[in-house]
Amino acid sequence: MIEIEDVSFARQGTPVLQDISLSIPAGGVTALVGPNGAGKSTLLSLMARLLPLETGRISIAGKSVAHTRSDALARTVAILRQDTLVSSRLRVGELVGFGRFPHSRGRLTDEDRHLIDDALREFDLTGMADRFVETLSGGQRQRAMVAMAYCQGCDCMLLDEPLNNLDMFYARELMRILRDLADRQGKTIVIVLHDINHAATYADRIVALRDGRLVSFDRTDQVLVPERLEQIFGYRMEIATVDGQPVVLHHR
Amino acid sequence: MWTPEASIPGDSGATKSPSPMWGGVRGGGMRPQRGPLTSATALRPFAGSLAVLAALAVASLFVGVGTLNPGALVSDPDAVALMFASRLPRTLAAILAGSGLAIGGLVMQTLARNRFVEPTTAGTAQGAALGILIVTILAPGASILVKTVVASIAALGATSVFLSLAHRLPPTQPFLVPLFGLIYGGVVGAAVTYIAWQADLLQLVEVWIHNGEFSGILRGRYELLWIALAFVALALWVADRLTIVSLGRETSIGLGIDYARMLQLGLVIVSVISALTVVVVGIIPFVGLVVPALVSRIVGDNLRQTIPLVAISGATLVLGCDIIGRLLRFPYEVPVGTVLGVVGALAFLAVLHLRPRHG
């Protein structure tokens, strides 16, 4: 689904990513993890065409990110970044509806309206569809943004640290929805995560970066061993097992 | 007496075949169901403000130094001449300039992602003034069209510099952008004053450019403002894309919008509208600031719905202030820019202190 070949990226002469090559298969949740400054967000931004590709190639569903029209890519891949929406006086329903823009170009069909209602329901936003985005809490706003990305109806979704503004309840809720989308609708979801335990619980695969290099790309249970975590994060952490699930005791 | 039944054609003896559409309305009295995305809520203020504007326009036609009453228009050729040479052009100019200024402000606020900037304070109008000044010095005999083109280019340059610098300011500090805009506009304005002083053109700048007014508007001297209306229409045509641009660069790209190109298009809209109004009537403050902000408070930021309302409200504000200016010390006139300085400041205080609607 997502092919990354020999991708390097430098910012003002300092290498941020070096020779990244990996192939993420279609379907399932892939977590991008690594310490601060590892290049996770940069890699995601390159996949999302938010940064220009300098060297190497990236393609999503066979479409080259560098050479495909942006509006065509918008029907294949939806992205969610930490945009500041604080003062927007769009209504939640309108915001989610803009997810249909790549398909409808602003003229909503009945099918679009159906999909918007569907997205509002999926993310528990139906009751606030008529409220202005600026009146929502940080967590509600984040859910509205994810709902807009979902409403775009793409097979592939790229999310950059979507749990940042969320409390534990909504963080868990969002991860469960994403897991459900991957299972039920076969979506390919790539998500930058800070908390390795969210990756442990919800991701099928983990891509680990450190200092701009790919450290490991493997099934989640293969990555969750003390040696490899030390290699990624730079310190030894214990892994407990609760109900057969690995739990990384990274805070001790 | 009027009854609902009397308005139904099928019930009157004159019409033999009632239309089926009426039957449906009569039976249930049901409105079609509307989702949250239709503009039912935006239509009511739209119709209301259009009615106010129409009333003001009629009033404007009959307010002025020369007496003119509606009856004279059929009999007196002088009255007809006054109407078509002065009153109608002046009324149209106020409407066109007002709607253009308000839309220019709205688009600029969208591009800067900040509600407290507008073209007349953040350098666009000062850039246009600089353009006019340069043409006046280098080619004194240039036509008004040449002046407009040069003013547009200068406004575009000044606004581009403002926007590229404003985008580097942290979005967490919303008051930095307008403060920076005020200083930047002040610096460009000071350059205009300095050059005008050196070239002995201070009167042109102070009287003609810096205090917008409509008393000099006659047939043949305002028609360029129709181009501003064309740019208002252009803004409405790309309204959805502008709304997406207001969500930020990354969301725009994610939705397949060419963000850089939309910024450029928005800049052209802001600059051309500002330049046209500065060339024809001079700088009129506050309209681009308070009208979009008040409309946003009431109906929100979905530009497809707000652009018609902002345009009509801007026209109403400018025309209303022009009429006040004509009446305050009749038969003398107070420039519309001065009236707006007072009215606009009060409206701005209202924007700051009124609680926004929570939808």
C-alpha cells in the first residue's frame, strides 16, 4: 500500500532522515514510534506531501506522492496534523462536511450528506453538529478533526500524534475506533504515537526510528522485547504481561 | 381581510385547476427538512439586511444639497439630470465600495487567520496610496486606469510582504498579527507622507487619499468600482476553498487544495479591491474590520454563507454613514471616513465585548 524507497531528508544541512526504505502492506494499523527528534513526523509529512520529497520515492496505492495531483491524492489518503483550529467559527457539521471536498468540490450530494451523518455518529458528534468548533474542548475538537479525515473516505489515513490533546477516555476511544476501522473497513492506518503501550495494544506493526534511521519494522510482538526497545529509546525497560498482553513499564 | 386560504389559487373561483404544489403546502404546512449544512439560518439575516440596504439606497437618492423629490423626476429634466449625474452614481459608488471593502477585509482575515487585521490598517491601502503617488510623480497625466493598475500592483507587493511576515508569527499570540500590521501599515504610510512632502504633493495625500469621501463622485468617475464587484463575485466563487484555507496549510493540502495558489488568489482579491477603492474614493477605515467580525459572530465562518451577508452589510454601513455625513451639518458635508471613524470605533468595541453566539 505504502512504498517508501531510499528516502532521505535534510533541514538546513542537518540530516533528519537517512535512507529509509519500507513497505507497509494494505490494511491494519502501523505505529510510528521513536524518541523525540527521531524523524517520525518528518517521515509522515513526506508521505502526506506536506514536505517536498528531496531524495527517494514514496507511493501510496501505486500513486507517486511527488508526481500525482494533490486533489487526486486527497481521494486516496487522508491526513491529520496538529493544526491550530482554536478560533474557527465553523460548525462541527460543516467542518466534517469539508472532508467531502475532494469528492464533491463543495456541492454536497445526498450520498455526501449521508456519509457526513455517518461520520458524526461514528465519532459521537451528532449532538454537537450545530456547535461552533471554537466552543468545543480540546478533546472534542480533536475528535471533530479525526471525523473530518474519516469523512474523506480514503483507504489510507495518516495521523500525527492524534492523542496529544486527549484525556485517557478519549485517547482509548479514538484508538478503538481506528482499530475498528482497520478491522471492519480494511483501512490502512499509519499513526505517530508517543506512548508505546498504545502501540502495543492497538497496532499490528511498529516502525521504529531513531536519529533519522530505521531501527526496526516488524510485527508488534516482535518489537516489544527489552533489547529492541533499548535500541530504540536508549534505556532498559521491563515488559510485564497482563492477560497475555505485553505492557511496557517505561515510566519506572 | 387576508386569510391563508385566500392566497391559495385552487380555492378562488377564477382558477380552475389548483397546482399540486400548493396542495402539498396546504395539507401539512410542513417545511422541507434541512440538515445542519443547509443555509436556512443564514437566509433570514440575508433578506433582512438586503431590505435595509434597499431602503437606504432609496433614501440616498433624495438626500443632498439640491432639492429633489420623486414627483419632479417625471416632469423636471433638471431633476432627472441631477439624479443620473450625481445621486445615482454616488449611491452606487457607496454600495460598491462598501461591499468591496468588507469582502477585502474578510478575505484578508481569512488569509492571515486573524480577525483583527484589515487592508486599510495593515499596509494594503497604504501600498495602493504609494502606487498612486508614484504614478502622479512619474506620469502626472496618466489615466485613472493606469493609476489603478499601478496601485493594485503596489498594494499586492505591500500585502504579500505583510502576509509572509505575519505567517511567521506564533498563532498562539493572536494580537501580534494586528499589532505588527498597524506598525507595518504605519511605516508604509509614513513613507507615502515623506515622498509626498518631498514632491510637494502632501495635499493630494492628506485630502484625497487619506480621508475617503463620496462628494466628488459623479457619473464617469466611479465606474471602475464595478470591477470591485467582479472580485467580490470571484471571492464567492472560491468561497469553499477560502474556508478550507482558513483551516491552515496542512488541512488544505490534505483536502487537495493548492494552498500557495489560493493564497496568491486571495492576495489579488484583497489588493485589487483595496486599490480600486483608494483610487476612486480614498481610504475608508474600519469597514473591512468590523463588518466581517460582526457577521462571523452571528453566522460563523463558512464563507459560502457569510460572503453575501458581509458584502450587503458593508454596503449598508458605508451608505448609511455617507447619508449621515450629508445630513450632520447640512448643507455642508462630513467625509464618510470621518463618520466611519466614530461609528466603526463603536462597532469595534461591540465586537470586542459582545459575547459570541455559541451556535
